Amino acid sequence: MAGSRHPQDTETKPDRGARLSLQGVSRCFNGPAVLDGLDLEIASGEFLALLGPSGCGKSTLLRLIAGLDQPDAGTIERDDPEAALAYVFQDASLMPWRSVLGNVALPLELGGTSRGERDARVAALLDTVGLTDAAHRFPGELSGGMRMRVSLARALVTQPALLLLDEPFAALDEFTRQYLDEHLQQLWLERGMTVVFVTHSISEAVFLADRVIVMSPADGRLVRDFRVDLPRPRLAATRTGIDFTRQVQMLADTLREHSLHA
Amino acid sequence: MKAPTPEVWLPPVISLVAITAFLEGWLALTAVPGYLMPRPSAVMGALIASGQELLRATLQTALTASAGLLASAVLGGLAAVLLCIHPWIRRAFYPYAVFFQTVPIVAIAPMLVIWFGFGPKAVMASAFIVSVFPIIANTLSGLLSADPALRDLFRIYRAGRLTTLLKLQIPGALPQFLTGLRIASGLAVIGAIVGEFVADTWENGGGIGTAVMIAIKEQRTDKVFAAVLMAALLGLLFFALVNVLSRTAMRRWRLGELSE
Amino acid sequence: MRRLPALLTIVLLALLSACSSEPDGGSNPRLTLQLNWVPEPEFGGYYAAREMGAFRDAGLDVEIRPGGPGVPVMQLVASGQATFGITSGDSLLVARERGIDVVAVFALYQSFPQGIMAHAERGLNTIADVFQGGTLAIEAGTPWHRLLEKRFGFSKIRAVPYSNNLGPFLHDPNFAQQCFITAEPIAARHAGAHPRVFPISDIGYNPYSGVIVTRREFLDQHPDKIAALIRAVRQGWQAYLADPAATNQFMHGLNPTMDLATFSDAAEIQKPLILGGNTPPQPIGGMEFARWRTLAEQLRDLGLISRVEPEKAFVNP
């Protein structure tokens, strides 16, 4: 269910993707360092997956990039620190007392956008994720998949240069998850923002990302920086292809190697 | 609102009838004198005979208790908002809020008479003092337990402290506030009644607390029970009203049928 | 939690003892006298009787139990948890109306000790003047409350609950309140006020007060014990009226909140209430049929009782 396109829809212009440079980033919580001197360069418009088991520090890294946490050492630089940034949580984290409309409008409200402009952008985005009919429903009435789509719409409403997602589809069933993976890819292809996507699903990482960064609890740095070699757009059929399976296997091997040391 | 189905109202009605019948029979059989424990039939008799008087008294208490509860809701809610602003404020002032919970109202009721004089104001003050703490405690808990993910979201969008308070914490605290209000509703009735013992003026006949006091003095044990019954029903009514309010206000939060 | 079984046993025993009637203590059962307030001069004769050994000499084992606010004396006597109790004559008649067969055997106050206390500065002359304005604290539900309302009307005053708190009286010059003649006026004077006391008996309402009551059952079973008790009680009161100092000291030990000066003043003020009022003069505590009949008729006219049978209500042992 791809978003429809209107000739005057300004949302089809790709958002300028942020460029990030992480150098020597370290972070520890009461003991061993979760991140220890991590270096990472992220190009503009790149789709990056952070892959690893629990405790490897991928969520910590995402929070540091988002500015929700400060590194103990090292720097995180963005080419434009003022550019819009968006974060999608594993739980859709919608406000139950607001309608779908109200939830999607929140970032614009907090940013001081005028009412008229807000309404227009929210309507456009709901159209994109296919939830126009649900605009006046409340989160309590929606399924998990629908709630996540609202969360995505909310994330995109400020036309972010950087989109961060922390295992957003992990709580959903397999079919919804795959559907939303495809949907997310579509949104990214249309807009061109930089995406950092945290997951512990290897197949999801390979399906979505340009690059997969493998992390391990035993190592505070990147274990592997893997370039995914698959044509775009990746379709449902791609998941069953030999290339896909081979690359998933390679990453699985990497993960297994490093989990023995955990 | 749909009328309650039989499976909702039938069990309590049955238990009520059963307990009343048992009491009536047992008290008759053991010939317990009426001045120690009146039979349900005697209490019913007193209720009917003094019905108008007790109803009017209950209404008077209902008014003062409502006013006290309203004051608790407003001032208690405000106090919770102030307390949620900073841990120092909480450490400095929360103990005084706890004081409202622990102070025995019977002991300070005479003080209320000195500060507010005899009459409805002192009775409302008593209702307020007894009912305000659950609202403060529960609302504060709600304000401080905003969804951490939403809090992060507000930080990402650079929302200020006040904005976060107004758009996230306060609306998010509604369920806890209503829980506090539910607890406070019955307490407000108790507070009003205790206040009446000390401060009620009987220009309009007095509240239900006064009615209890007089019935005790007149050694009308059946009327004492009838008045106490009315007081209990009033408390129940308050509780039920707050429940209805709560369900209505929280309707949107509720999970409806899944549509996908 | 280990003490739970013991606790339960104690509770059970208490419940059982509450259900039982007279302690069947063999030849000399313990008799309990339940007071309706804390130890004060109004009970001086009883403590004096005990201290001077009058009960012991009469062969009686008497326990005096102090009361306080809210102690249900009538219920305690009616259910057998106390042998004797102290109450007022009007309460006794109302209790009999409710089916409690208790009987008066002794009436300490021949003149009713309740009154209305107002500030002398108001220049009031009679009790009727009190009802022309201001605030009146009165105990709701008492017969004299109803009588005063019927006689004078409460439309010009603000009637409020009576409590043991002297504060409102002291702070408001237009505040009047019900009082026990030997108590609040003394305290008010000590606090610097000038109270003017109007006895309720001024309007012709003069029930016996400080009345010892017991169940008819006990009266029928032990008339000799009751006669002996009353004799001992009279001795105690004679001694106390002659010289209250030692007993006051003793009672002050049980009730330290009242100072000895007040004990002394109260003991003095109550004398005429105990000794005077009857023609021909009765021995201390003696009762007349005519007065019980008058009281019963008054209560009937107020709608508080339906039957007037004063002869069943009292006995002069």
C-alpha cells in the first residue's frame, strides 16, 4: 500500500540526508564500557542498520546519536546540527488521549508551526501511510501495525534529515513486520533522509539497509561493517533469493563468532 | 450509557437480600434487645418513619461533602503539579501533604471551628482535609510516571519544561488523578460527617452526622442505624458518580475493537 | 505473627465475657460502678467511700470504673457488663421506653446541674434573654434542648454543637453555651472571663441527675446488696462533703488534667445541688415519686416517651 502521489505534493522532494561522523565514542554504565572508542562515518541519505544481540550497545549508540544521552568520551558530529531529527520507538508510544491526527501533529506543534500548515502536512502524511480514514480514531482503537504507521507518520511530519528507529517492528507479527519494512523502504526512497535502524533481526537488516554494522556485547566497537549487495527497490521476492540468503548467512556467522566471547 | 445487565446487578441484590433475611431471623431467634442491635425490619421502619428528615439531612451533607471534594480535586491537583516540578520542592513540601493523611480529623475538628467558625465552611474544610491526600499522592505519581519514550520524544523536539508539563505530563496523569478522586470521594463524605459533629449549625435542620448524634442521644438505636445507612449510601453514591465520570473521561483511552 | 493465636484467644475470651451476664464469683461477686465521666468532684463520695473502707465494711467488693466522652453507660449496664452505672434521670426514662428494664436506686443531684453560661457583659437577666441573639452551643437531642426550643424558639440564635472546647466561648462575647454548673463556669473564670450561669432548672425542668441505675434483675436478686451499697455510698458522700481534700487529691491523681484548685471550687459549688431542693428533706440520694412523675410527664409532652409509669423507674433501698 504505497502512498499516493499528487502533482503538488511537496513531500516527494527528497529530504536532505544528514551526514554523521562518530569518533572515539565511549559510554559506560557503572562498569564495563558498552561502547569503547567507536568510530563510524555515515553518508548522506544512507540506510544504516545496527545489528547485534541484547546488550551490544546498539540502542545506546542510537540514543547518543539522537542527543538523548552524552558520550563519556569522543565526539558525534552532524553536518547540520539544526536539521530536523526524528526517533521511532519500539512501542509506538502514541499519546492515548490524542487522536491519530493529534499525535501526528505533535512535532509540528512543539516546533511552533502554524495551524493551517500543520493540518496540511499532517493530512498529506496520513495519506502517505494510508491512514486518512483513521485520522479521528484514537490509539486505543488501533491495531499494533496501525499504531506503528502513525508513529512513522509522526516521525516524518517534520521532514527530518535523520530518521532513527529502535527495533520499531519487533513487537509486531511477521506479516505486519515485513509489510512495514517494505513501507519504510518506500518512504526512504521517496525522501532520501539518512536512516539508522536498530534491529536484532538479520533478515530485516539485510532487506532494508545499505550497510549493516554488526555490534557485540563483548566488544565496544564495530565488529563488522558490511555492505549489502542487493538491487533497489528490494521486493518481497528478494527475501527468498540466493544472494539474500547468502548475505544473511555471512552475518549470522559473524554474530555467532562474536557471541562465543560474550 | 447502557443499563447494567442482570449479571451485574443481580449478585449484589441477592447477597443483600440474603444477608438481611439472615440478620432478621437470627436477631429474632436469639432475642437480642433492640437497643444493642436493631433488626433490619426496625431499621427499615425508622428509615421510612423519618424518611423525609433523613433525606433532607443527607442532602445537606451531600452539598458540603461535594464542595470539600471539589476543593480537594482542584487544590490537590494543583499541589501535585507544583510538587512534580522539582525533587527539592517535593522533599521540602511533600511531608506536609502526608500530614493531611495522618492527622486525626477528630482532633483538629475543634481547631477548624476556631479558624472557620461554626457552619458549612468548617464542615467543608473537614471534608477537604480528609480527602485531599489521595488526590495529591495519586496525581503526583501520574505526573512523574509519564511514558519515558514520550519524554524522550519531547526532548528530541526540544520542548521546554512547561510545554512538557502541559502537553505530556498533565494529560497523561488523568487516569491516576481519577483513581485518587475515586478514593477521595468516600473520604469526603466521612470528613463532612465528622465536621458536622463539631461544627454543624442546625438552621436548616443539620446534616446526617448531626442526625446520627441526635439519635444516639435519644437512645434511638434503630434510627442511628437508619442514619448510618443513609450516610453509607451517600458515600456509595459519590463513589459511583466518580466512577461514571472516570469511565466517560477515559473512554478514548480504552481499547476498542481491532479494525484490521 | 506468632502472637496471632494468643491474640485470637484473648479476643474470643473478651467476646465471650461480654456475652455473659453477672460474674458468678461465688459468695461475693465483684460489683462494678461505671461512671459517666472522668473522676471529678461529682463522683467524690464514691471514691471517698472506697478509700475509707465503707464498701469493705459492708461486705462488698466494689470496682469504680471511670468513664469519659462517649462511654455508653446505659448499654454497659443493660448488657450486664457493669452492675451499676451513673446517668441522668431523663436518660433513664428514655432507656426504659426503649425496653431496657433499669431502675434508679440513688440520685446524687437534687437540683439539675446543667445550665446555660453566657458572658456577664451581655447584661442578660433571665434565661429567656439568652435566646434573643448570639450563638448558643447546646447538646443536640437532649430533652432540655427540645424544651428550650419549644419554650423560647431558636429563630434568633445560631445553635451549634456543644463540645468540651472552651475556646469559642472565650473568644466570642456573644457566645453562650450549655454547661455543667460545677465545671465550665469555673474553668471560664480561671481563664479570665465573667460567666453568668442560668440553671436549666429555672424553667421548671429539674430531673434527678448523678443517678445510680442497675438492672431490675439484679435488684430483684440482690436487694440486700443494694441496700448495703447505698448505705456505704451515703457514708462516703457525707465524708466527702465534710472534707473533700484528701479524696480530691486522689481523684486528681486519676485525672491530672484538672488542677486541685478547680477540684476544690467544684466540690464547693456542688454542695447545694446535692443537699437542697426537697421538702421534706431527703437523705443524700433519696428520691421522691412526685418528681419522677413530673419528669415523666414533661418527657411525654415533649414526645420522648409514651407511657408515664414513674413508680417502676426508681426505688429507695
